[in-house]
Amino acid sequence: MAIFSKIFSKIRAGSSSTGDWEEIEEALIASDLGAKSAAEIVEIAKKSKVDQIDEAVTASLQSWLSKNNREIAFNADRPTTVMIVGVNGTGKTTSTAKLVSHLKRANKSVLLAAADTFRAAAVEQLQTWGERLAVEVITGPVNGDPASVAFDATTRAKNDAVNYLIIDTAGRLHTKSDLMDELGKIRRVVEKVLPVDEVLLVVDATTGQNGIIQAKMFMDSVAITGLILTKMDGSAKGGIALAIERETGVPIKFIGTGEGAEDFESFSAEGYLNGLFR
Ligand SMILES: Nc1nc2c(ncn2[C@@H]2O[C@H](COP(=O)(O)OP(=O)(O)OP(=O)(O)O)[C@@H](O)[C@H]2O)c(=O)[nH]1
Ligand SMILES: [Mg+2]
């Protein structure tokens, strides 16, 4: 992912032809930074002294990242409620399991809600993770109302005073308005019992700029509090993290780096920026 260390090497070595700068801009676009940011970075680098390019570019990149808190919410006095949402196949259920594992390592108790009621396999997938991670999973009938599962689970979370309730929802296309409205319904039903603390949008890093479109459309339907960027292991194009934060202002809270429950990291802006130049 260390795109910046390589792309400025010719410039540092004293060459700076139009072709060199075009090559740099192309490399930035290829990293999924987006055309606008790529062009801006080239302008910043052109204006900088050769030995100060890294500092100047880093300062801009830093200013584009979200300033919002990247820690997952936590309430000491009631269950913290988390909805996991996103387009089909982005890694919602796997990320739900990874989040459970992350929270259990911090000695937090967790209850899961299988609010993807569209497919029996979806419920089974979450139940399998529940067994593996030793957490209870609240389910409902297949093709039943996902909001009803969410309601039952929230009531249970409150009664049992667990630290976290995580609601895994069905994948939905951001362009299907009825499905997007359903998310609002799930949210309202949870709120009859407890406030919703986090709505985490799961975005597949390998879908590139399309992830930004997804994020914007989900933001229009339900208030997103954070992002989980998955499949970062399958993409050398680390620019998407920056592009999505710059375009949405929503902080990335976690990244997924594989299929296992432990392949999950809290996102660090500092670590990310260092990685770009390493
Ligand atoms: N390499 C890699 N694979 C991942 C990651 N996260 C999820 N996957 C894989 O992506 C596929 C889809 O993951 P799911 O968690 O089922 O995705 P989902 O969003 O719940 O899917 P739907 O519920 O059908 O919308 C599975 O094969 C996962 O193992 C990741 O960070 N890296
Ligand atoms: Mg799923």
C-alpha cells in the first residue's frame, strides 16, 4: 500500500517532466484515491520543494481524513446498540463476528440479532459464528419481519443488561428504496427500547469508487456513524480509505483484513498515513 514512497521517486531523483507528473497522477488514480484528490496531490507536490513533498502531501491527506471519533461507542449504564448495514456481500456478517471477537477480547458481553431474515443460510451463518464465539444469537422465522427480530433482541439485550447488541442486517442495494426504508424501520423499532448508538456501514474496499456512491446513498437513508472497510487484504489500492472519508466525512472505525474472526483492526489515521509512505 506504500504508494507514495514509490511514485515520487523520479521527482526526488531530479526528474520532473510532464510525463513524470502524469505518471504520478495515474498511479494515484489507480490507488483509488479518486481523480479530484489525485490532481490536487500533484499540484501540492509540484509546489513543494523536492525534499518537502512527503510532509506537504501528508499534511493535505491528514486534513482530508475524518476528525470524528474512531472508537466504537460504549455506554456504561445500558447496552450499546450497533446496526451493521451495507450492500450484498460486502462482509457484514463476517464483520459482525469480528466485532464480537474484538469486544469479547475487551471483556464485553455481546448479544447478536440475525435481522437478515431473507435467507435461512444467512441466519445459519450468524448462528455458526455465535456458537464459535460463544454468544447468543436472537433469530426469527425465515422471511419474517427483520424489525421484529431487532425488537425482540433489543428487549432481550436490555433485560439481560449485556454490554453490546449487534444487529446484522440483510444486504441491500443502495438503489432499492423500499429496502433502504426498511433500515429506517428497523432503527425506529430498536429505538422504542434503546437508543441506536452506532450504524456501521460495511464497504468492500475492492469495489473502489463505487463504495463512495454506496456510502452516500446509505447516508441519505440512515444516519451512518462509522465505516468498516473490508477486504483490505485483497486490495493494494489503499487510497479508497482516504477517498471515502474525504467524500463522506464519516470515520472508518475498523478494517477487515481476511476471512477469520481475528482479521480485523481498529483503523488508525496515523498508521494509515505512515503506511502510504513506508
Ligand atoms: N478476504 C476477505 N474476505 C472477507 C472479508 N470480510 C468478508 N470476507 C468474505 O466475503 C464474503 C462475504 O462475506 P459475508 O460476511 O457473508 O458478507 P455479507 O455482507 O454478510 O453478505 P450478505 O449478507 O449476503 O449481504 C465471505 O466469503 C467472507 O469470508 C475480508 O476482510 N477479507
Ligand atoms: Mg450477511
